[in-house]
Amino acid sequence: MNDRSPRAIFVISDATGETAEKVVRAALLQFKAPVQLRVYTRVRLEAEMRNIVQRAQERQALVVFTVVSNVHRELLRRLCDEANVDAVDLIGTLMAKLSLFLGLQPQGVPGLLHTLGDEYFQRIEAVEFTVKNDDGREPRNLPKADLVLVGISRTSKTPLSTFLAQKGLKVSNVPLVLDIPPPEELSAINQEKIFGLTIKLEELLRIRRERLRHLGMPGDTSYAQRDYVAREITYAQSIFRQHPSWPVIDITGKAIEESAADILRLKKDRDARRLEANSGS
């Protein structure tokens, strides 16, 4: 091998190889050296392992592997030893320690971590959807939402939406503006997705006035005037009365986690009733 050529690292996995690749790349950030990284995924046959180890021998590469099968892991170790190839077993040592600690044998099933990866990417997708559909933007996307939150300004629509999105739910929120009808798209979607948000007058006045102070704006704007805010609350309540299927969550004095728990509990109850009705039909 040419001494000036980048060193090579071969990552071998019996699943997607994503975890091992991320670990290796994270470690490489600590070294200012050119490295060629090659990832071999779903390697589960002895012939494949022999071919990869032979290439590693030719390139004088370091082999990093994550293989959950004991048989395959031992085979890779032996092949690397016989070829005098440096190797690192990323998962074997940890699984051995966990086995002793838990008093259990590992399942040895490749790809189990990928299920968690799917959940992770679902949350990422939900957060991206929620950010793009915050504060009434893109009402055409309301049918795609898992939940829709409706309320006047400063009823925690955005923080609640973001919190619920981190649970993997796509959330849209729609602001209610005094004397302006809600968007038509809101009436066209499944009404069981929609939750109203309300708050006591004194609490809302305090929050809005603090908001104005934070922004350096005068406190005598209608946004924080008692009569105007009371009219907003009354208007929102009238909208909620027109839609009795919308549960209304009073967020007064509640942490985001508490309000989210209320919404999730109601959603779970509704989902359970719908499943029961469908199974009985």
C-alpha cells in the first residue's frame, strides 16, 4: 500500500450498519487524518465475511464490526486473526457484559435496533410537519395532521404542538382571531382530531403583558387590554360551543406536560372507543 494513501476502515454489520458507521464517524472527528470508510451491510454468510476480510488484508484496513450472532461474531474474529487484520468488535463486549448483568442471554436477532430507528425517524417527521404547520400555516395540510389544536394567542398552542410532536404525532395548530371565522379546512377534517385550548382571563393578561415587556412594546396595546382579551376569550368559547365534539382543555396554571397528558388521555379514549365500535360492526 502506498504510504500516502488514506487509511481504510471496513465496517461490517449483519443489519443496516447505521449505528456502527455513526460511532466510527464520531470517533474519527477526533483525528485529522484522511480515512476511507467502507460499510458492508447485512453480512450474514461466511463467504461474504471471507471476501471482506481478504479485501481488508489487501488494504491493511481496520475492521469494525457489529454482529449480534455469536457464531458469526466468532467466525469474523477468527478470520481476522488468521489474516492478521486488526479488528474491533463494537457490540460483542457490551452484550457479554449486559448478559452477565441481566442474567439473560441475548436474542441474537439482527436488525432489532432498526425498529427504534423507525420510531426515531417518525418523531423527526412529526416535528418537521408540526413546525411547518404552526400558527395556521398551510391549512391545506390539516387532513394530514394527527391532532389539531385551536385557540387564541398565548394559549400554548405552539409549545404544546412541539411537545406532542416529540411523541411522534403530527400536530397542526390554528389561531382563533377575534371576529374572523376559522379556516374552512377546519370544518372539512375529522372533528375528533380537534382540541380547543382555553385559559382564564387573569392568567392570559399576565402572560400577554409579560410578553409585551419582553419585546419592549407598550403595554397599552389591545393585545393586553382587559376588555379586548375578554372579548377574544368569549369569541373562542362561542366557536367551541358551535363544535361540541371538540374537547376543550383549560391550560390555566398547567405545565405543558400536564396539558399534553390531558390531550393524550382523551385521544387514547377516543381511539379505543372507535376501535371497539369498528370491531362490533
